[in-house]
Amino acid sequence: MTIELINTGSELMLGRVLNTHQQWICRVLADRGYTVDRQVAISDESAALVAAVREGLGRADWVITTGGLGPTCDDRTRELVAAMLGRRLEHHPEVEAQIRSFFEGRNRPVPVRTQVEAMVPEGAEVLVNRHGTAPGLALWLDPNPLRPDGRPTWLVMLPGPPRELRPMVLEEVLPRLAKRFPGQEDFVCRTLKTTGLGESYMEERLDGPLKELVDGGMDLGFCARVGEVDVRFVARGPEAARVVAEAERRTRATVGEYIFGADDESLEQVLVREFSGRGLKLALAESCTGGHIANRVTNVPGASSVLLAGFVTYANEAKERSLGVPHALLVEHGAVSEPVARAMAEGARTVTGADYAVSVTGIAGPGGAVPGKPVGTVFIGVAGPAGTVVRRELNAFDRETFKYLTAQQAMSSVLRLAMAGAVPAADGRG
Amino acid sequence: MTIELINTGSELMLGRVLNTHQQWICRVLADRGYTVDRQVAISDESAALVAAVREGLGRADWVITTGGLGPTCDDRTRELVAAMLGRRLEHHPEVEAQIRSFFEGRNRPVPVRTQVEAMVPEGAEVLVNRHGTAPGLALWLDPNPLRPDGRPTWLVMLPGPPRELRPMVLEEVLPRLAKRFPGQEDFVCRTLKTTGLGESYMEERLDGPLKELVDGGMDLGFCARVGEVDVRFVARGPEAARVVAEAERRTRATVGEYIFGADDESLEQVLVREFSGRGLKLALAESCTGGHIANRVTNVPGASSVLLAGFVTYANEAKERSLGVPHALLVEHGAVSEPVARAMAEGARTVTGADYAVSVTGIAGPGGAVPGKPVGTVFIGVAGPAGTVVRRELNAFDRETFKYLTAQQAMSSVLRLAMAGAVPAADGRG
């Protein structure tokens, strides 16, 4: 079976936004055994859109479009596709009622222009939009007049905004997939998320244990991200699940101490889950990460049962006043130092009454380097029931990468200590 | 002139990486008046690659490919394109010398496989790779045997790694552009960033004032993001700059109070720039946004001169202890209330000595709703030299969207007040 994805939007062709739809849709489908064969992006210009959809429908079993279903003048997918296929647009009262209730639920008047979103091509199935007003539209073209042999094609049109598109794919499109394209080969994809060991070392360690499975046809992939390495197994056929499970078992036996989660789990999700399950409370004292860790932890539903408080103590006065860091310590060692990281973590733990407190103080750059402490220098403190440890890292990257990587190190440090239930005297680095 | 961009790589089609090349190349070219008409992504599979390049060469004046020039078994672009065009691959001693010096400069042995990178299709121009080993390749096909009318096409093949591709485009491709495609029309693209007015309302307001310019050929585009709407003007020809400037003038005259920046500026960049320029200091007291605002503000270089401190006061005890919110207020009104938002903002301002302090307290969901305060309810306080205002919003979205949108409202509130230099008694909403 062949799949073609068509992303519309002049902002794409002008390079004003990243095409995140492509990655997300390709990924969600690949994880279920459906590989997109071709992705095409074009502007909102009518002729380009018609040409791309026509070509896609002329050769693929499934064509997905994104964008162009909204209420403004550059949203033309609905009308152009209907015209291409010779289908009338019909007013759909249920869709209109949904649009109305969307605005009423937010105490806003219904804009006149949104009425066009209630127009549905003859014979199209409506895909409910729970996070916006423009519904998705699906047409099962059987026969497909644009294919020389008339074989059927499923045309699925999705709205552009990611927070509307993503739930629609998961809740409206995927449940219809098995009916439209039954009997796909078994496909299992499993990703183990690791932190603390580089990609090349990871590969060296796993080469031997996984050789037999790779020789037998399993795909082994490594993806290095900032502060993380994903190890990915892909297998197909009736033995796929067994092969991937065996690969996971061997990998955990070899490099288990670096694995913090699987598939799409983030470090902050694991942190909230493990703290929550143990009834532990957390506090954060961030200087150079500037709230990045707090933000990620509070992205996880249930974070409020774990995180007591966070302090973004950029200025030295804030470190003194909010966390009780002694003024003399700041003067003697500087804000970016082992003793200050220690005092920040212990202060945050004392002030909030948390079980564990994490502190971060470093030089994110581009400015701020001092002799002996280049840009990227960071001290990460963890204060817990058994004492405090501080590790020193050098994360010499751009500002946002610095924050992300430092957060990975800080979260994995506190997670490891909390799960071990004790704090060693030192971790051999700090 | 028509331009087609072809990105190759199985990792793209499996959704494992974002296609950053698309945005970057489209943007760099658009800013110089060259708009990419179509972008195609396909896997490393030979048939898919040949089909995509053949189609592109059959219709475009300029075809750019990325990826597939490296030394490994899945790098096939060089060899497949040469075969398609009936050109032999010739050994290129200068390229081999460059590859050799690349490895020698890093004290590493030259891998045998890299020798394939010194093979160049007959008649191709070599584009120097200063950051890697695989050179780019450019072929001026005149006549182009794949176009029915034989019109010429420029085929430019670029390596996949971004830190190799980007300098190659800037230093090797752009200087050759004027020779290949002289006399491009003037092109001006301008984006105004707005917050506080929905896409449909925005278009309704601008319809009249911009009608004449749109009728005259200017492209008007809207891009709805979370809590923001981009309004984009594109014009071509000798009058382009004048037309776009006039569109901007009329738009500012009509919806100026919603415009916070232009082109790639983010709200946090504008905030740091405006506060910094006025010598103003900021403090943040975040409950439901959990450090999201602090994180975004501290992503901006120079934030340390503006942000004195941030407090992530998730727990009530933290609101009392760190910000001095009276216990009785929390008991009487609940943490999500106008008086608590007011006390948080004023507390943060007093404790830190900042000129302005912003507070956020609300219900991010999915749980936490109480009678009269559904999920999404949020109170945003701004305390400044002239007093405190609190606005109430209903941002009924998923957790991350809630945080983002609330942050937009909070940052635009404090920005507006700080730029006005005074705090009105009420903003008419809270």
C-alpha cells in the first residue's frame, strides 16, 4: 500500500515555520506499520494545491492533506478538492452546532466567517475537531476516478493547527485505519530512552549482545538527542513481538543503568511518576536554567502532588533572600560554584520541607565566563534525606541546548538518588 | 521560474527527525526573492529517489536535493542521478585531497569508504564542503533531456548534515545564483506578530483597509498559532517595498494594539528588549504556569539584566512563605482567585524590589475544577508603580496550550503596562 502526505501552507514554502506535521504524522503511522512513501509541501496557491492532490490521488492508496480547512481567505482545500472531484459542498447542521458551542463555551461571539467550516463535500465523513472549529473530512473514493485502474483511495483532510490535528489523528483517523486498510504485516517498534552514555559507546556495548537479532533481520537504530540517546528496535512479521522483547531484555541487562524510560516517555514524566508513587515531594532552585526544569515538570499532569515550589533565583539577592544562601559564600566562591549549589539545594529543601531539592547554578552564555569557569560550566546540587551531593558539568552549547541538557542531568541525578532511597557520600564526579 | 526541493532520508519518512532543511532552505531563498514551489521528501530507497528527481527535473528550473551524498550504503544520490542522466562518475583528485586533509587535520585515519565521495558526475561543478567530506555537486543541464521543451535546469545536490549544508548554501550556492537566474523580481515579505485577537476577527477587521492592496496583487496571509496570529504580507515587483510598507501602516492603524512584534520576534524577546531599554526590573510569581514564563524569558540572552527572580508557588504554603500571601485570603477565596492573584503579584514585587511583577494562578487541568471556576480559569495579576490590575481569562485547552496561552496573556499585559508607563485603574475585563 502507498501513502502520500500533502502539507499545504505558504508559510511552509516561505520558510516561516517548521513542518512539524510531517514528522509527527510519519512517526505515528510508522509506529503502527504504515510507512509514508512521499511527503509533498506546497503553498496555498490554488493551482499548486490542485496539482499536488491530483498527483497524489493518481497514485496512492491513502492521501492525507493538512491545512487549508480554516475560515480565512487562504484556506481553500475544502472547496478546491470538492471541485476537483465534482462534489457539491453541503451545509452540515451538526458541524455548525459544534462550531457554535465551541465559541459559546469560551464566551465569544461566533464569527461569520466560520460558517464555511460547516460546509462538507457530498459523501464525506466528518472527523470531529475537539480542539477547534474546522472538522476534518474523509472521502473513500471507490472507484477513484483519478487512478487509471480505478482502485480506491482514502482521502483524509486534516486541519493545520497541531493541537487540532494531533488528537484528530489519534481519535478519529487511527480507529478507522483497520477498516480501510486491513491485514498489515505485524510491525513492532520499541524505543528505549537512555541518558548518561554517548551514542558510540552505547553502540559498542550493544554490538555483541544484539548481533544475533540484527543478523536475523531486526533493525537496530540509534538516535542521539541532546542529553539522551534513543535505542530503537524495529521488527516485522509474526515473530516481531518476540524479537523486540528479547532485544529489550538483552539491552536492559547490558546498559540498564542508563535507561530511564521507553517509547515517548520523557524524563519529567518518569520523575513525576516515581516521586508520586513513593509519596515524595520535590523543590527546585534554578539559576541558569531559569525555570526550565519547573516548566517541564509542571507539564506533567499530577505534578502538583510532587512539586512544592520552584525558585528562579537569577539575581544573587534572590539566592540570599529566598533560599538563605549566605552572602559571604556568594562573595567568596561566586554564584557559580560548588558551595553555592550546595547551599541553594539545602536552602530550597529546608524552606519548602521537600524530601529532595535540586539546585542548578551555571553559565548559560553567551556572556559570563570567568577564569576557570568557561561558558557551559554548571554545578548541579541534590539535597535529600541522607545529605547533599553536587556534580560539576561542562555543557558548552547554545543557550537553549544548555538549559535542556542541564535539566536532563539534574532530573536524572535526583531520580537516581530518590529511587535508590539513599544519597551516597559523593557520586565520584563532584 | 520554478524551484523544487527534494529531501531524501528514511529517517524523515519514519518520522524520527524533523525536516529542518526545508524551513531553512525555503527561508534563505525566499528572503532573496526565490520562492520554492514544491518540496518533496522521500526515503533512501532507489526507486523513490529516481522517481522524485525525474519528476522535478521534468518541470522545474532549479532542482535542489539534500542528503544521500555520504559514504554509507544508504547514500545513493550521486550514483543514481549520474545513471539517470547517462553521465559517468569520474575520480576527482582535488576532492580526494580535500577529504584526506579533513581527516589528517583531525588526526584520524582516512576511512576507505569515503573514497566514493571523490567521484563526480561528468560535467558537474564541485561545491566545496568546509565542514565535512562529501562535496556538493551542481549540474547545469542545458538542454535538459527530461523537459519536453529542453529548457535548462540547474540541479544542485547538497549533503545532509545541517552544519555542512548551511555554509555550502551560503558560500557556494548563493554566489552562483545571479549567474544562473539573473533579474529576479523584487520580493518583500513582512510578518506582523499579534496577540489578543482571534484569526477570524483579525481578518474581519483588516478586510476593508487592505482590500485595495490585495486587489492590486499583494498576498495577505494569516497563520494562527497558540495565543498569536501572524499577519503576513508578500509583494513582488518594483513597488513591493512600498506596497508592504503601506499594508503595515494600515494594519497598525487598524489593529495596532494587538501587534507586539514583527518577523521572527517572540513576545519574550520584545519583553526583555523593552524592559532592558527602560532599565526596568521584572519578577514572576507563577502557580499554574509552573515556570513556563520564567523559562521563556530566560531563553533570551540578556534576561539576567531584567528578571530579578521567579517563584513557582504551586503549593499554598509556598504562596504564603515566599510571597507573603495571607493565609486567610487563600482560605476565604481559594488559591485561584482575583485577591490571591493580586497578593501574589504585589508580594513578588515587594520581596524582590522589581518595578513590575506578574502573577498567574489558575486551573491548568485536567483535574482541579471547582464550582464557578472550570478548568482553564486563570487570574493574571500585574503589579507596577501605579498599582495592580488583575485580568480573568478562560483558557480551556490541554495543559501545555493552557500554559503557553496564559504566558502570552501575562507577558502582553505587563509589556503593555510597562510601555504605557502607567497602570490604569482597571483594564475593563478583570
